[in-house]
Amino acid sequence: MALPLAKLRLYLSLIPLLRRRPGISFREVGEHLGISAQAAQREIPEALMLCGVPPYLPHDYIACFTEGDKITLRFADQFKRPARLTLQEAAAVLFALRALSPARGSPLATPVAGLMRKIERALGSGEVKQLARRIGTRRRAPGAFGKRIALLEQAVGEQREVEFEYYTQRRRAVKTRRVRPYALIDRSGQYYLIGRDDFRKKELHFRIDRMRSIQLTDATFERPASFQAQRYRRSEMYRPGPKDTAVRVRFAPEAVRFVREASPPEELKERKDGSLERTLRTDSLRWVVDSMLQYGHNAEIVGPAAARAEMRSLLEAWLDFYKRNPK
């Protein structure tokens, strides 16, 4: 079965770690990813087989060896030689890395910083400054998002509660939340704060780009010894509850490829006519409806009736709006 695109990207990002740690156990790899050792042993070799471009085969780039519960990678000979870049190529890579600027604690932060230092040493500080002036770039102070990350990192490190206004997409509402921050998670380029929500009295995750007006309070707490950040590095951040509704959506063959790449395999069911059915568990029917609109006529909500009625109500409201505003 094809791996979802987000999971594939996550697995391929482990290549530097696997290369530096020959013989690392699948148990350690699984703990890093938040999956079982069995799943890591089954899926990671499959992901590595997707490396390469025609006319080369995957083993022309990376050879993967497994022995018992351990894995070792070996790069092709051409990877043993340092990359040779022109001045323009080196400058392009450097400024692209500056724009990327991953947050501290991100799996990309250390390798990106190291690569930037190597390129800057090779180019020379004078050449870098001259190129920066010519193309109008410079090192910028952290923007609003970077400041949020820094403030939340401080809160996590000092174990101090935070307050912030938070937009919940499922309910389309902004509310003030007070949270005990346990960890920051970088998941496929999206940053989350994991912590205990004071109002709902349970552990939740919050997307940092949906926060505003973050305030660091004087109230302190002790992080539970049982807390495990790796549980939140799985394919789906949302954790269904016992009162959630199971919504079935059928996708036409034209949309199957995109749905399969973006969905957990356990939610999908292949159909004989080439279509695909996905079952989503949710506490917000409106969220499902909004999510399906991007597929247009290639997606149909099969059930339950309440979800179909929610979609019908939204479409009728749009139709009424355009009838009243034809221009």
C-alpha cells in the first residue's frame, strides 16, 4: 500500500540519522517517530525504495540493510564526494536556508545551521555580505511567528503556564485559553504546542499559527513524568473521542491519488469501481463539510444523514447568496 505523503516525508527526513547511526534498532527509530518497532521495520525500507530518479534505481542512491531488529544505510559512491557548487548555486542554497529558518528544537535546526556555516566559510563573509546587498537580503530579526516560538520555548523550559487567544477551526471561534505547556512539536513543517488545557482539563495540542496575544504567567507547574512527546508525531494529530461521529466520504477516481497521499491508510477503503471511501471521525460536521469542498464534484458524503444535511444546507446558502447577488 502506498505511504501517505506526510508519512513518506517524515521517514525520508530520518536518512541523516540512520546514516550516522549504523545498526540503530527499529525500536529507537520507532520511539523517535511515535510508532511501533514493527511499523518502523515494515514501512521505512519501503519509503527508502522511493528514492531516486529515472533511469537510476533506488539502490543506486541508498542501500538499506536490515539484520534482526537493526537497520544500516550505505550511500552510493557519488555521495562520498563533497558537492561542488558554483558561486551562484552556493549563494542560492545559503539564502534559501536563511529563509527556511527552522525553529529551535526542530529536527532540521541543527543540520540547517551546520550547512549554513559551511557555506558561509567557503564563500567568505565579504562575499556573502556583497551578494546579500546585491539581491536585497539580510539576516532578519525573528518575525511575529519566531517570537511566539521563542516565548513558548521559554514557557516549556521554565514550566510556566501561558494564556493566549486561540482560533478553533472546527468551531470557527476564538477563545482565551490557559495552558500548561509540555512540549513544542514540529510535525511536517507545522508547529504545535502540547499541553494541558485548564478549561477542558485534559492534554491537547494547539497550532501555533492560530495563536495570538500570548502571555507568559507567573504560575508554575510540574510536567507529568508519564508525558511522551513522541505520541504526537504520528500521522494524525487529532485523537477521536467516544462521542465523535463517523463520516463516510466517497471520492471519484480523479481524486483518489490526492486523497490517498493525505490520509491515514486505516481510514481508506478501495472500491471495485476505482473510487475510494474514507471514514473520518470528528466532533464537528461543519469541519468535514469545509474539508470536502476542495474536491468539488469528486467528493460525496455518503453518511450519516446529518452530515449530508450539513453539506446541503451550506450549498443552499451559497446558491441563495449568488441568486441575490448575481454580479
